Amino acid sequence: MNENDYPRILIFGQPFNLYSGGGITLTNLFKGWPQDKIAVTAIGHVLQKTTTDVCRIYYQLGKGEQRWIFPFNLIQRSFPSGLISFEDQGSNLQPPSRSQPRQIAVERLFFPFVHWIGLFHCLSRISLSPQFKAWLEEYRPEVLYIQVSTREEILFSIKLLDYLKLPAIIHMMDDWPSTISKKGLLRKYWRKKIDREFRQLLDRVDHYLSISNAMSSEYLNRYNKAFEAFHNPIDISKYNHTKIKKINSHETFRVLYIGRIGLANKNSISLFSQAISNYSFGQYSVTLDIFSNNHESRESRKIAGFSNVRICPPVKHEEIPALLRQYDLLLLPLDFTETGLKFAKYSIPTKASEYMISGIPILVFAPEETAISKFCTNYNCAYCLTNQRSEDIINAVKYIVGNDLYRNTISNNAERIAKELFDEDIVRKKFQHLIITSKKAENHVYK
């Protein structure tokens, strides 16, 4: 395939990065796309730790496009509008510095308050400024790809589609429509309103992508749209087959979790940590190491207080294959809470494919109705713990430690399935072919 076959694509809402699920998935799906034919636009708060190995054209939607209502415009940080300049290949766009007291006040007081009084979903709007329209005219996108998760992004996507009149693709990472208005005085009003606006956006889109087959099935019933699943693909060549070692007496059985500690999993991580902290395993010990971007959060500090648990800063993404091989078990937790379950029920976490190809056994700690539990049960590629009782957590760990044959079985199955379903050479080719063959509109804004 030559460079002329690739259309100029504009991505809205999700930058390329190696720390978020959406950013990592985006990077692996678009790798190899001509850099002069791929661009990202997003608000300044989203453009953090952005990588440039796949895409180097970023338009920041700043004060020229994003407007906050009074008096919130007096306290919100403003960002400049326009193209971002990178000094050299591989450089990152770092987040603006902020004081710790201000960050705490915003996250713990300001946003919970505006959520509760029902203002959060109308605090700001993004518009198509003359400067942004001029840049669109210069770049001349041919296909629009969007990842959205807020009302503000939904409304702007509609404006962008109505203005450009281009083929469009939406990719859903989590079932955020189920949790976008979960509390507050006007939660029912906003839930209905945002659902109606999201459906208006879907009616303007040409291709619908999800993160799992379970999500595709649910969205077909909910929205009457045929979604196709594209999960995070993996570079198989970076992973060597790992021989499962026998656990002997007086050895440490090392458990690893990599990723976010937040809405979808913080309670389950805490429960697992507390269980192994309170129990004596006799001749061997069990430890949990967590590598997370949220290593300094309030939840992380609580979890770090348990014995046998260590929370560390994240490692570089290219170091993950070697890190996984240092452990005996990989933890994949999702919460049993109503909110956590709604958010992640139809998702397969980005790290799942990386866990599977590593050849290290996986413990899925999640409700049985989640997509990841159903997937791993169906393929017998992980131990699935589907309740949150402390004694069952302990029994699960004891069973895994004491059964070498079982650990080999589930790890070999996981490795085989990862090669069949998540090989980036296969998935990326299919994904990029979908974009390349998208029908071009005839009456978009530029001639």
C-alpha cells in the first residue's frame, strides 16, 4: 500500500499517549500511518504527555474555541489556541504545572460540587473559531475519527461533522453513557438530555467501533447501531514465551497490577490488597506490586498502607514486557460497585491483551457479568474470581500457587488466544483498511 492510498484523517478527543487506555490503543491502531496525513485536535486539559512517534500535528482547542460560563471563566486555566510545536521527534507535551493545593481543591471540592448542583455538563462549550476553520481549510481532512466521553465533546463533534460533512468513525472505550450523569440534583434531566444528544451524534456517524464484542451486542440493542470490536493490538515480537516456574516453600509469590486506580477498579484493588495483607500463607509469602499513574492519589495512599503491598510510579510502556516476566501472577481487577460495573461492564481493559501474550497466569477479579470475565471464562485463559469475599480471594491465590499444571494451562491458552485475536499486524491492517475504504463525501466544506 502506497502513501497515496491513505486519506488525511482528523482525530478528535483522544491524543496519542502511552499512559491511558485510549491513547495506547490509538497508538497501536494508527502506527505506520503517514505523519503528514494524521492530525489530532482536543482541548488543552486532554493534551497531556502526548507522544509524537505516530502523529506530530496537534491543534489545541484553547481560549479561542472553549468558553467557560461566568464565574467559572475566572478560575479555569486557559490554553492558547492553535498548532503545537514540538522541538524534536518523540518529545512530549507535558501538562501545565499546577499547585498541589489547587489540584486537591478542584478534584475534591469544585468538580463534586458542580456535579451535585447540576452545572457540570454546561460549564463550557467548544465552538469552531475562525482560526480553527482556517486550519481545517489548510489541512483538508478527509475522514474524522472521534473518541468522546463528555457532553461538551458530543456537542462539538456534532458541530464538526455538520461543518465538514465527512465520513466519520466513533470508537467507544468504556460504557461512559451509563455513568455520565450518576448523581446530583438534575441527574435524571441530564441523563435523558445527554442520551438524546449522543444518539444525534450516532446518527451522523458512518462507522461504529467498540472495545469488545460484548459492547457491540449491547449497543446494537441500545442504539440500534452495528458496532465492530477493535481492542488494543499487541506487537507479539516483543514478548518471548515465559516458562512457568514451580513455587517452592519459603519463596515469595509475586503478584503484579499495572494501570489506573480509579472509578472502575479502586475498590477491588483495595479488597485484594487487604486480603493478602491480613492472611498468613505459611511457608511462602504473597506480595502485590502496583505500577500506576495514580500512585500519589488518595486511594493509592490508602492501599499502600496494607502490608505486602507496594505502589510505584509507572514504567515506560516499552519496559512492560520485561516487567511482566518478573512476576508469578497478573491481577486484572474491576469493581463490584454499581457505578464501577456500569462503567466497565462491556470493556476489556487495554492491558488484557498485553497480560495474555506475556505467558504469565492472570487472575481476573471482576463480576461474572463483565465482558472480561465472560471472555476469560469462555477461553479458559485466566482464573476468574467473581465475588469479593476475602476468604475466596485467599482461596483463589492458594489454588493458583499450588497448581503448576493449572497455571501452565491458563497461561498457554491466553498466549494462544492473544496471537489469534490481538496480533497488531492483523488487527491494524483491518482497522486501517476500514478507514481507507470509507466513502468520501462529495460536498464537504473545501473544494
